Amino acid sequence: MALSLPNLATHRRLPTLPAWLQHLPLAHDIASIFANDPAATHWLEVVCCYPGLHAIAAHRLAHWLHRHHVRFFPRLISHLTRCFTGIEIHPGARIGKGVFIDHGMGVVIGETAIVGDYTLIYQGVTLGGTGKETGKRHPTVGSHVVIGAGSKILGNIRIGDYARIGAGSVVLREVPTHCTAVGIPSRNVCRCNTETTPLEHGQLPDAVAATVRSLIDRIEALEHQLQTLTPTTFTPTDVTPLERRP
């Protein structure tokens, strides 16, 4: 029986994982790579050549040791993984199943961050804090979220399920479920069918440009109204001269 893949929009036939591979702890992570990356063609290529998968696998071990209060070795595993993959995940971070870190170079995930199931993270993403406070200080990301390249999500905020974060955005406030956030700082610009529609980076709306365009349209409308007004004519007799003061 083939491992079921997440419900993602795709027009290609996904390969079936070998039976023995479907029972491994990383089976959902491997399946998510096939579902999200059209360049993935064979399971051996995915297992050997995808640094995002290697980072997730190492984090599973480091997180298990961290939860069992083992000192030093979880951080050592995280450090070595960063050296080999360019992806830094603190052992305390909670990563769901089927999470895919695409390309991965420069990804940083903080200690108290939570990443939901089947989230897609591109290179250069930071899930970080905003200061030196203790306790929960990193983002909580829902399931089936897409985080574009170079995005920064900072602070103890929540990103709802099926949300989309545009490339290069700096997110400082919560993003509701089924919402797209873009800009610096980010703005929640639209609600759409994000459950079955992938993030099209080239078609993201420009919130600043839309605001400026709205202001220009308003100014043009006011100018048109001024031009249509009938001007009031005055004659010299209508004006009473001011009395000359001594």
C-alpha cells in the first residue's frame, strides 16, 4: 500500500516509495519532498542529496535527546548539522511531520519555535525572537504553511494553517488562517483558496503600490470634481473696500 501524500496541487505523477521505506520515521518527510519539488524523481536521490531532509533527520535525534534532558550532545548534533547543511535548528524546536526545507541554506529555527505538519520552508527563512526575553519567544507556525525565501518571522506570534508568507517578508504580527502576508513589515493582503492553491511568488500583490494607486485615483477624482464646478464671478462693485485706518 502506497504512502498517502498531502493534498497539494500538482500535475505530475508522484513516485511510489518502496514498501520498506514507508515504515521509516522519515517516510512522511520524504513523501512531502516528492509532493513539493518537481525536481525530485527518485527516492535514492532524495535520501542522499537533499540537505533539508538531512537536517530534519538530525533534528529528530537531537530533539529526542533534548526532551530526555541529555546535555551537550543535542547542541553538538545541531552544530554539526549546520556545518554540513547550512540549516540551523535548535534541538528544542518542535517540527511536525512532512516538513520540507527546500534548498535550506541559511534557515534558522529558534529554540521555542513550533512548525506544523507539511509546512514548506524555502532558503533563508528565520523563525526567531525579538529580544533577550525567556520563555516562549519564537513563532508558532500552523500546518500546510508556505514560507517564501528570505522571510523573517519574529516573536511569539502565530501563523495560521494554510497561510502563505511572501518571499522577503518580515512578519511581526499574527497571520490568520488561509491568509497571505507580504511586505516589510508584512501586511495581510488577501484571503484566498490557499488550501489547494500554491504560493505564486511572481503574482503576489504589492500592498504599498496598491495604497499609492488608491491615493492617486482619489486625487484624480477630486481634481475632476473641481474642474466641473461652476466658478463664481465677482464684479468690482461686489467688493466693499476696507476702510483706511489712520
